[in-house]
Amino acid sequence: MAVEGPLPLPLGSLLSAQVQSSQSLQFLPLSAQLDQLALTQQLANQQSRQGSLEGLVQALKGMGDELPSNLRGTVDRLLNSLPDAAQLSDSKLLAKAMENSGALLEARLLAGHGAALGQDIKGNLLRLIAQLLPNLPNGPAALPTAGASNAMAQALPAFIRSALGSLGQASARQQALSFPLPSRLAQQAEGEGDLELLLKMAAAAVSRLQTHQLSSLAQSQMTPEGNLLTTWQLELPMRNNQDIVPLQVKVQQEQSPQKRSKEEQKDTLWRIELAFDMEPLGPLQVQAQLLRGAISSQLWAERARTASLIDGELPNLRERLVSAGLEVSELACRQGIPPQGPRTNLQQRWVDETA
């Protein structure tokens, strides 16, 4: 194969190209590849460090009056910011809870909304970490040395070549974009102080929030059909009596970038996934899509009794959706979990209306 171009390239230049047809190549800018590489690596790092927020909440409740006085206000603000199931059933309160989930913290700071972040979960976690650090007996952990940074910089070019070669591997990408995230509770190490444990659990909870944020970025891109796919992935800790139940949410909007009029915007495809584990129902997952006013949904319950209960309530759900002005094309409940195959979430279609 011979490639001709107007720019001279030195020997050893790294190029990335996508085969469009038997006679066509599209060269991809290295900057975009490096951004994707950095995103994939950061996702893997965050997943290995992330931990569930409910473990931190239970630890904070257990300490009670043992907490230093300067931490109690931050802890109370964090705990009071968590909504309950009744609040999440109200559309306005649900929108407020999603706004304060931590997924939009950086965007709201850039927009100058810092004064309105008192209920933001990620903001409160970062305040808690900042107030925990001075109370630790050994202080903050040591930062990497300059020698280690220089060694990493020298090894970076060869590392980039190797990493870019495996960037498109389906198994690694599927693992990075898994939904829902599994629950992970930090275990207390022997001889570890309470404040040190709280710091680790708070940092793990921030990593979990950031994993959702990075998963949103990784899935927001152009689809093979040329449509613009935007993804928002987040987690809403929900109070259920004395327990904390994480409600994981993924919303996707797929639209043609050329469509601008209100009539054409009706062709925008919306998808939503929900995942939660609430007693006595057990683990539940919901997948739905909305297109041109028509909604279709599939539900999965791991417990047979729950699946039977939901199946009996589907007619009532259909009536409520119709009364809300929606056309219901499919509603179904199955026992088990959604099928997990080698395809990525971008390729998966919940309901194929052309089949």
C-alpha cells in the first residue's frame, strides 16, 4: 500500500486510519486518539478505586458523636442531601436530585453556580475529604517524586504506541462501559483508624461518581449511522427507611446533527436505563426508549416472585403511560438480568422495531 500526502512525515511517525472501503482510508487525528486513550485509562483506574456511597453513609452514622466537631456540619449536609423514594417520584424533585448528583459539579462551577452547590453530593464529599486530611495523624499521603515522573515521561512514547494498538479491543471497552456498576464496600484494615477509613471510603465514593462521569464521556460520540449520541450516567443514593439504596441512571439522546426544526426534533431517540436493589423486590433493571411519542420498555427482575408481581402490574403501568399522552408499543417483564454479549452498549438496541 502506498499513501501520498501533502505533508512530509519523519520516519517513525504514528498514524491512525480507518478503512472506509476497498479504495478509501480516513486518517484519524492523533489528538482524538490520545484523548480516547486517556479516557479509557482513567476509566480503568477509577473502576479499581471506586466504592459504594452507602458504605460511607453507614460508617458516618455509626460514628455519631465520635466525629470531630468541625466535621459534623459537613456530614449532616451530606446525609440531608440524600432524597427518599417519595421525593424521586416527583418530577421536579427528581430533576433537582439529578442536578445535585455530582455528575454536573464541574459544569456548574464553570458556569459560575458555585453558590448553589450546597446540596451537591460530590461537592460535599470533597469538603469532607478536605476536612478529614488535617485530622489524620500522618497527614496527607506523599506525592510522587520528580524522579518517578521523569521515568514515566521517558517511557511514554513506546507506551502510547502499545496502548493505541489495543485501544479498540472490545473486551476492554465493554468492561469500561459496564452498566450498572457493581456495589463495592470498603473493608476496614486491621489497626486502621476510623478517620483513615472514612477518608478511604470518601475517596472511593468520589471515584465511583467520576466513573459514571467518564462513562458518560466515553459513550458520547458519533454513532456508525452518523448520529450524535449524548450520554448522561449518574447514581442517585436513595433513602429507604434506614438503608441507602443506590439508583443508577443512564440517559442517552441520539439525534441527527443536521436536524434543527421542532418537527424534526421529534425523531430524536431517547433511551434510559435504571438499576437498583431494594427490599423486598431485590435487584431490578429497567430499559426503555422513547421515539416520536411512542415508548417501549423491558424490565428484568432477578427474583421470580418480583417478576410475577411486576408482570401483573404492567396493565396499570400501561394505563398511566397512556394517560400521560404516550403511545405504548411494548411492555414486558422477564426474570433474570439483561443479556450481556460481546457488543458494546452503543451497538445494542433494546427494541428493534424493524425486525
